[in-house]
Amino acid sequence: MVKDSKIKKVVIVGAGPSGLLLGILLCKAGIPIILLEKSDVLDANPRAAHYAPSAVVELRRAGVLDTVAERGYHPNGVCWRTIDGKILSGIRADEDDEKDPDAMVCLPLDKLDKVLLEELEKQPNSEVLWEHEVVEIEQDEKEARCIVNTKEGRKVIGGDYIVGCDGANSQIRRCLFGEEYPGETLPAQIIATNVYYPFEKFGYWDSQFIVHPTDWYMAAKITSDGMWRVTYGDVVGLEPEEYIKRQPMRYEQILPGAPKPEDYVLKSASPYKLQQRCAKSFRVGRILLAADAAHLCNPFGGMGLTGGIADISSLTDVLIAMHLGLTDDSILDKYSEVRIKKWREIIDPMSRANFGRLHDESLKADREEFFKGMDRMMAEKDRMKRIGDIRGSTFNNKFTFTLMEDFTPYYKKPAE
């Protein structure tokens, strides 16, 4: 007789987009979850969030895509420009792109988190516990447990598995590996800002990257009411407050129209370093890691968010397969192996190239070849549209599906 393989409970740590999405997907598959969040509220920072086609598929799977599209918008394309505004290359969207069911959609992460939380709270087999800070973890052959600090005192909360979705400073990862997080901090400083400024009057598309050795930046509209994410570089080695003081000067130096502070409404400004890191394993027994808790990359091109959602897709698939008795827990080792490989072979090199392309003159030949590739894609898009093939004429490049994985070939039937 095959022993009961059903997963009775998964403990998810972190109420960010990855933890919330995982919770929804598992609950809808009949796997109960408890989600632990050390804060008393969702993160309110309106970070940029463009959901590539592979991520759109997972949002649809979770049953939230229609709400995300309703509260967000479909961007009209992406281009690369010189500092004086000249377009170097780009792919423009049109009405056919919005007909694509997997069309890219944009909604700031704080708003996405609200949509996901609303959906998770509808699931009868979910429980979200706020102000529950995990300080330690332990496990044995039967379960994994979180030791948690709460307002009521210390608690122990256990489940079949613990999944660390608690971000770049993951306590779950630290419990497993200490301060070890292999990789590097790139020798660059960026400042991420959210601002209301009329970029449209300068002919800006919804997303663009400005190419320049020192004055490079990204400007992307992130809300339908006109808030933009502007992420730019600055000199290395200053204190955070100095970068904040320099923000008006940098805006005037780099943005079209050389704006003064009275010309825009600045909502936030956050200096931070660029990280390229990946944990040595995403599985230790009954403890699992996903998304930023497992790997990091710079934000240019959105590979971190897209890769994190791909982790959640993979982890959902393998946990459901285990729950249904289709495979034993060796599939979790394969999850770790595959996701690390995806980071090493796709996310890390592609995100590095996306960033380097903006400023590194030693990559000029690579940049020009990349732009030629963009131009070929646009020409092919136009050609397919002329012959009436809408499927092949859309802006929504599906390359991000290379981050996904079919785990069914790796299933091993549980021992009887």
C-alpha cells in the first residue's frame, strides 16, 4: 500500500508577491497554507512591475489577471534612446498586442500585493498571520517548524514544508546558510524614484532606457494616472542622504526639459546597490527558497520579478505533484537544480547584459547587435501584420517562457 502522500500544510514566510501568489496557487490545488509576515501591513512602496507573458500566465492561473489588467494598463512598447531623446531602437505595441491573451501588463507591486491578498483571503484553507517574525527554523523527518516572535510571545508554527519567500534579506535563507549569499555587489549606485512628470510631451514611450556612459537611466510609466519610475545612476561611495540631496541636480542633468523641483511631484527616492546573487541550494530537507530569498539580479529588464514568478510556478507544480502522489520528494532537489540553472544561464547573464548595455562603452558592439535584433523583430512584426497573422505580429515577445520548466519528466513514483 502506498503511504499517504498528501501535503497537510505548507508554511510560507513573507507576504510579498511571491509568497502571496504561491499561497493562492497551493490553496486552489487543495493544499492548506499558513502565511507568516513580520510586518503588520503589506509593503506600500509602489515599485515598478511589468509582468511579462510568462508571469501573465501565472496570474491567470491564480485567477487574478482580469483584476490586475483592470487596475493596471498595457504598456505601448519599449525603446532605447540617446540622452538627447533620439531613438536607437525599440518595439512599439499596437491594438493587436492587447488582443494577445498573454500581453504584458503593468501594475505597481504594492497594488499587485493587494490584489493577491484579496484573492488569498477568499481561500478557506488559507491563514495569514501578521506581526509574526520568524527567528529560527527547525525540522525533522516529519515536519518543519518556524519559531516565531509575536505580540503574544514566542510561538512554534509547523507544517510539512516551509517556503522562504521573505525577500533579499531572507531570514529563512540566513537560518540555512548564515550570511553566505554567493555572488557580488556590482560597482554601481542607483537611485530608484517615483515621480509625476509629463514625459509624454517629450515623445517618451511608456518604457525607455537612456544610453549614456554616466547619465544613463530608465523611465517607465507604472500607473495609468501617470506616475513614472525613474531609476538612474550616480557616483559611487556617498552616504544615502547625500544621494537624496543630489536628486534635484541629477533630474535637471538627465531628464528631458531639465526640470526644476517645481516641475514635478516626487513621491519617493531610494538609493540602493545592485546585487547579482544566488543561494547555493533552494532546498534543505523540508525548507525551500524562492524568488528574492533565493536569488537576486539588477532591475534592468525585470528579470528578477519574472524569474521569481517562474520559481513560484515551478514550486507550485512540484508540490501539487507530490500532493497527488505523482512523485516523491526527490522532485524538490530537481526544483532547486533547475531554478539555479535558470538563474545561472538566463537571469544572471541577461540582467547583466541589460544593465551593461546602458553605459558600458566596451559593450558597444554587443549593444549595436542587440539593436539590430530589435529592428529585425519589429520588421518581422510588421511583415506578419501585413499578411494577417496576428499571432506572429504582436509586441509580446515570449522569450521569458524559457524561464519556465516542465517537471513531469523528472517525476519518480513514491515507494510503496
